[in-house]
Amino acid sequence: MMYLLLIKREVNKTKPIIKSLSLILALALIACTALTSGCTEKGDQTDDNNGQIDSGRVALENITNIRWQWAGLTGNSSADQSVVPKNESYTLEFLTDGVYYINTDCNSGSGNYTTDGRNLTIGSGVITLVYCGEDSLEPQYLSLLSSVTSMTLEDGQLLLSVGNNSEKMLFIDPESVKH
């Protein structure tokens, strides 16, 4: 009988603690829900800025499954701009699964990329090793791609910012140019 009385007292002592813990847990859950309710991704919420999402982000569906052609390299001034001859030979295609494909005038390859819609990292990949000749822009093309830091879409053209300087690789969608 003495044991039953002691157990009943211990149970009665823990009821307020359990109620307090339940209240704290409920408040913590409400606080977490309130804090994260505004942190959802914006996904496909594009504005009228040629596929740009709020705050300068590019919607993935606006750059994927397009065989972009390298058309030129731009800098701060008009003197810093160059046009790529035979731009159809230098292509870049992003797939939705984080894989990219490239072609140069004599080689092709693939690798992985990551993006948050603004920042872009093009990982090193595998590429065939055919000698392209002295006039090839392949070494410059591959070097620039490996230094890309971010992307924007302007007037249907893909601009890839290179390194910390003001150089940008300009890519066009030949399908949109035809229309």
C-alpha cells in the first residue's frame, strides 16, 4: 500500500512538468511555422523581364533544353567586345537534371552545373581530345566556361559573367533568332 501511495504522489508531481513541456513544444512548433511560412521558394514566378524571376534570378525552364550558341564576348566598352566566327560550332546546352553538354569546333563533352537562378557554376566535365588547329577558339571557350560565376537573360540572350571582372559570354538561341 505504501508503494501505491508513493507512485501516485510521483505521478501527480510529474503532471505539471508534462503539461509545461507540452505547452513549450506547442509554442516552439507555432514559432517555427511562423518563421518558415515566408521562406518558400518562388519557383516559376517570373515577371515580364524575359524570363527573369524576382531579384534577378533566371527561371531554369528559360535556359534548359536550348542549344545556346556562343556569339561573343563583351566587356565594359565597345572596344572590349568580340564576335565569335562560326558561332554554331560553339554550343552549350543545360538540361533540367543539372547536366550540361558542350560542343566546340572539333570536340564535344558534358559535365554538371549548379545554379540558384543567379549564380552559376559549370563544373569540369569530360570532353573528347581531338586537336582543333591553331585558329580554334576552343581553349578560350573552355577556359571562360570554367570561370563562369553568374547568369542573366537579356532580350532572349544568355549572358554568363566570367570571374570577378566585367567580361560576359554572350549566347544566343538560334531558334528564337529564326522567328
